[in-house]
Amino acid sequence: MSDTANRAVGRRTFVLGSAAAAGTAALAGPLAAPASAATFGWSDDGSNYVVDTGASLVFKVSKTNGDLTSLVYKGTEYQGYGGKNSHIESGLGTSTVSLKQSGSTILISVAHGTLRHYYAARSGENNVYLWTNKADTSVSATRYIVRVQAGKFLNDEPDSYTYAPTTIEASDVFEKSDGQTRSKHYSKVRVIDYDYTGWTTGSVGLYVVRSNHEKASGGPFYRSLLRHQSADGGGLYEILYYGENQTESQRFGLQGPYVIAFTDGGAPSSALYHGNLTTSWADSLGMSGYVAASGRGKVAGVGITGRNTAFPYTVGLANSAAQYWGSARSSDGYFSVEGILPGTYTLTVFKGELAVHTTSVTVTAGGTTTLNTLAIPSSNDPGNASAIWRIGDWNGSPSGFKNADLMTYAHPSDSRAASWTGNVVIGSGSETSAFPCYLWKDVNSGIIVYFKLTAAQAAAAHTLRIGVTTAYANGRPQVVVNDTWTSAVPSPPSQPSTRSLTVGSYRGNNYTFTYSVPASAWLTDTGAYNTLKIYVASGSGTTSFLSAGTSIDAIDLLP
């Protein structure tokens, strides 16, 4: 079984509250004498640095390439499957690896070209702390993967393919005999929604607690790999940068700490979560790119007006160097985001996942930037517009549409999915739940919406709006009204170029298509249903669920 929990707020903090206090002695060099067995300390077995945390965990790091070669918890080895170690990407290759100890902290440093990677242990803790500094694109380092031996944890979660022997897309989406689909892509949760990922037997838990992702990309609502389990073992990920359905350029610099945490079966301590850590013991370790709490700032907002209180609001900060976010208080919109690197950021207010306000904010080291009440202009929220009819909510996601929840952890062909076809009648009470969350050129293009207009409405021109959250292969909607009026094919907006709809992600760039429908297009018989046919236009894509497609946010007809 899997565990994910607790909403993240994107704060950058580092040190564990339950750890033993850090020693004050200067860091010892790599040749310092190792501690004796069964106590906190380290030894050298010729090929690896061996670290005993003084609790129940002993781990080894290769002196040749910086791989994590062993994870022994309470006498049981957990590391390794398929003959592979745990490591950055698929392994760095020959690297310079060194070790230093200072009191109750041991730091192992790995240098490979411009990349720096670090492992740290604290006396009395069953944790391995990791940091990775990717300085540029010269080294392919986009993830750390903890490889876990087969059979240690049972699993048949959405991102597992242990019991799914049939490959149905690329080499990473699988189908079970009952038609359910599995893939390592199907993490289900957004970055803002989880603090850790992993498995438990009930008596042993193994988790990766994520960092605050300040140097990752994609923002608070991004989805990427978390874990997978296959016949030969399992993998737990910390994603440093992931290009699938990515909306932002890669950021560079130090990411961490992220933590490999063993427990007695329960969730990892909340003291480990990125939002709860402080920095004191890591400040003196000398890691490349490390910035202590004293070199960071804070942004606090008095409140946000113009909100629709039926929706959660999130405040994000982003520039080319870093990203952060925090939740706005439901009562008044107050927000606070801490641990921010100095610089000027674009501050974005999100209604659900829809950006409804932006401004600029400057953060200084050791300071708090206090913002007066932010006012969201009414026109910035498309949901404020009066509509003749509306399908879905303008919230930046396809939530509420048919199959929307399932698509975050399953392939569109999954046996649990409702039919992707079927038309929609305005006034039926099921407009949103009957409308498919995704449209594809080769699957359900030409969905029909039936609706009636009053005589006054039929005598006027109207604006039709279709909001989308991402697109695959430049898929975009073209509409036909009553088989007599056809819109032009709109230009495709900027969207990610990779797979999206089939790998559990609808999070691209929100965009609203508008169509000016003339009065001559409407039926004058007020008892008759007008028809709106929505097609997917694009010359790209292939077939079926990999044909050109798009994800729907909302559809409405304005007076």
C-alpha cells in the first residue's frame, strides 16, 4: 500500500527537530578515523564508504561513482533491483567521492563534472539526507531513484505495473487482464498535494520525503513520477526536472534536502517535511549552492479580494531561478511563503489552477516583503461573466467532467473509464459529468451540445468560449453551429510538445478560445434544440488516444 499526505506549502527549510544536536567541531577530512561498529560513524570497506547512523540503518556509497549501493535497515537489505544501485539518473559514472564528519553529522560529497551530489547522515536517525546541484545541461541529472528489492513491499497501485503484463503505449504504459491500466506516470497527485511517497508493510516503511522543489519546474500543480513497482523491484523518485508535459524551462542549482526515510511502518515524521525543516546543522557543511535561512526572505500578503470562496486559492512565486507557493487562507486570502531566495518574482494568484492575477514582488535576504490586499479584477476570472449556459467551472482543470479524476491515474483506454462519446443536453442537470474531460480527433471529435434559446437570445450574436488546460499534438477546438455556421480553425496556443493526456497529466497552459457566433446561426424556433458540435482540429498526432487532443476547463455561451 502507498502513503501520501499533507498539503505542501512550498517553504524552503532543512533541519529535523527530532535529530540530535549538531556537533560544533570542524569538519574532519576524508582520512579521519572511522567510528567503531554499532555506533554512529563510518568505515571504508575498500569500495564503499559505510555509514552507520547509530540507529537501525547502515548504508553504503560507492567511492567510484557515488551510487548508493546498500540500505540495510534492522539487518535487512532493501537496496537494489535488476542489478542496479540507487543513484542520480541512471548512474553518474566515474566521480570524485569524499567523506567528512563533524560531530553528529557525516557528509559524503560526489563530484561529477559540473554536478555536485551529497548524502548526509545524522546520529541516531534512520534517514539519509540528499542534495543535488545540477549547474547546467552538461550532465543529465533529472532524478534520484531509490531502487528497492523485489518482494519487500506488496503493491498494485496506479503507478505500479507488477501485475500488468501487456504493453499498450510506448514502453511504459501497461494493461492488466481486467483492463485496468498501470504506469509509473500515474502518480495521481500534484506536487502541492504530497510530502512523501513510499511503501509500508505495516512494520517497516520506506519513503522518499520530497524537497520543496524550488529548483524544479512546473509549479505547484505539476504531476510527475513518484514511484513504480515492477516484477523485479520498486523505485522511489525525487524528480529534479521532468520534461513530460512541462510548461517551464529547466532551473539549475542546489535541490534538497530530500530524504530517504525508514520507519517502523508508519508515515515518516512530519519534522522531515520540506515545510517544517530548519537549517542549523546543514549550514556549516559547505555544500555548493547552499543558502542558509539567514540568506532567504519571506513574502506575506494581508489578503486577497475578489475571490470566489467556493474555490481554493494558491499564491505562486516564480522566476528563472526558483519557484515557491503557498495556500491562501479561505476566510480572507491571507498567505505567507517563507524560505525564498532573494530576487524579483512574478507572483501569481490561482483560483483552483487558473491564474487570475499577477504582480511583481521583490524578496531580500533576511527580510519580509509585506503586501497590501491583492484585488483580483472581476474581468480576470472568466467565471464571473454572466452566461446563458455553462459546462464546468472556470478553475483551470477538467474537474467534474466525465473521467476527469480517473485520468490522473489511468490510461484513457482503462476499463473503468466511461464511454468517451455521448452528447450533452443543457438543462439536463448532468451537463458537466456527461461531457468528456478530454477530446481527441480520432476518438470523440464532434461531440454535440444541445441547447435552447429564447426568442431574444436567438435574435442576437453571442460569444462562445472554450477553455482548455493543455493539448497534445496541437489539438484545438473548431465548432459548428446548427450545421450551418463553422468557425475558423484557431491557431494553436503554446503547449508542451510531449505526451500529456495519456500519462496522467492535464496541466499545460490554460487558454481560452473565443468564437463570435452571428445571430444568423441560431434557430428561431424557441422549442427546438440548437446544436453545437465541437471538433478537434490538427494535422498532427497519430491515431486513437495519441491523435491530436485537448483537455477541457469550461465551455459557456455568453449573452
